[in-house]
Amino acid sequence: MSLRLSTVILPVRRWNEGGRDQWLRAEELGFHTAYTYDHLAWRTFRDGPWFGAVPTLTAAATATERLRLGTLVTSPNFRHPVTLAKELISLDDISGGRITLGIGAGGNGFDATTLLKGDEEPWTPRERADRFGEFVPLLDRLLTEDAVTYEGTFYSAREARNIPGCAQRPRLPFAVAATGPRGMRLAARHGQAWVTTGDPKLFESGTPEQSREAIRGQIDKLGKACAEAGRDVAELDKVLLTGFTPDRNRPLESLDAFVDFAGRHQELGFTELAVHWPIPGSDFAADQAVFERIATEAAAQLG
């Protein structure tokens, strides 16, 4: 199976000061999809420019023609299924059906604390998983049904109308980020793709070999979840968001290094790798010329 190459463009540049050019260049380089993060702020970028994901993707949709676009990932931390569904249907229409929703349970960063009142505590991992377990099925319904009424533990919808629905039918694809059993079950039931960054416990002190073995275990768990849901795991694309394994950004140091890295993960069953667009002076710093050579030449070598 061929391996697709995609990129992640962090929303840190003003649209008319280089932002638009990045998305156009991503299309010119032949990337399959250009994603962006859906956060209020993120890690070391908190005190610098950071723009909203949906407006950025809307602008990218009007500037490009063929490039698929998406979030990697959206979470319940500051999103509600009803309002998110309306934005996604509009975005899918504006793009002509080129949107993929990467979606995950979210973490404990700035998204988890910005909207808290007084002495409220951020959700625990269990609470995030509980909300995610309700969020994804409701969003699925909102994007496929004209009218939805629902009353849950965390979310509700009263005659929520979403006409005419997505440009893509029956709805735009979900790429579900998951490593635990509950997330895997959501990916198996609702996902068209599964996303991982590897095993975070191995990022600091693990080896590339240990990382690949951990990922192999994740894919095995995904297969079991699909079997329980009555699906063939081969139906799901498998996406690796790179930069968070022990290899870090070393695969972007040369074309040969990337082809070796990508080939080893292709053997595990991945169908898509997402690499971060270089940002000088950050954790995602890389040589732009090497990055562009990887974009244009790696896929041919991987077959």
C-alpha cells in the first residue's frame, strides 16, 4: 500500500505575512493533506501569534484547489458538538469537500484551563475520556442527520438543524486520535482514519526500536477494537503525526533519513505520515530545502 505524505502548518503567521503562502506551497509540493492544530494556545508558542483553526482553514480552502485540509486535532476542551458541526459543514462546503476532522480527547494544556471559572479544576483523564465518548457519536449524528435532539451527561442538542449537511457524504471523514481502549473503540466505530503520535512515555528516553514496538502494539489494539465493532481494520487509514517519537525531527535531516524512517513505519501499516512545516527557532526547526525535497521525492522512493 502506498504511503501518503501530509504536513501540519501551525497557525503562527499572519495570513498576509506568509501564512497564505505556506498553504499554497503545500499544494504545489504535492502534500496529500495540510492540517493545522486546533488550540487556543499551545506550549512554547503561547506568548506569540496563534490564530484560530477554523478561520485559517476557511482561508486556506479559498486559496487552494486540490489540497485536502484538516485539523490535527480538535478536542472537546473548548468545543461543543452542535456549534462545531455547523462550522464543519460550512467549511466542507467552502472547500468543495476537502475537509478531514482530526479529533481527540484533548490534553491538560492551555485549552483545558483557559475557560475555567474560579477554583474549577481541569478535567481528569477519565473525565476527558467520558466527554470524548459522548462528543464523537453526537457529532457523527449532527453531521449526518438533518435534525438532532439529544440529552446526554455532558452535551445536549434540541432540534439542532444541519441542512444541507456535508459536501462529502454521508459526512466528512473523522481521523480519531487514540491510544487507550475507549478511544480505540471510538475510532473503530466512527473513524475513517486512526491517528497516533506514538507512545509519549518513550519520547524522552526511549529508542526508535522501542517506539515502533509500542506502535505495533497500538495497531494490534486497534485491530481488536475493529473486530469487536464488526469492521475490517484495513478500512481505516493509519496516520502517524511525526515529531513526537524518540526520533524527534531527525528524519527531516535528509531525504535518506526520512525514507528510512517512513519505510519502517509503512511496514507497520501506516498509510499516511504528517510532518510539521519547519518553524525556525522552535522544536520544529528544519532545513526548508530538505523539507521540500522530502515532500517531492520521498513518496516516489517509498512506492
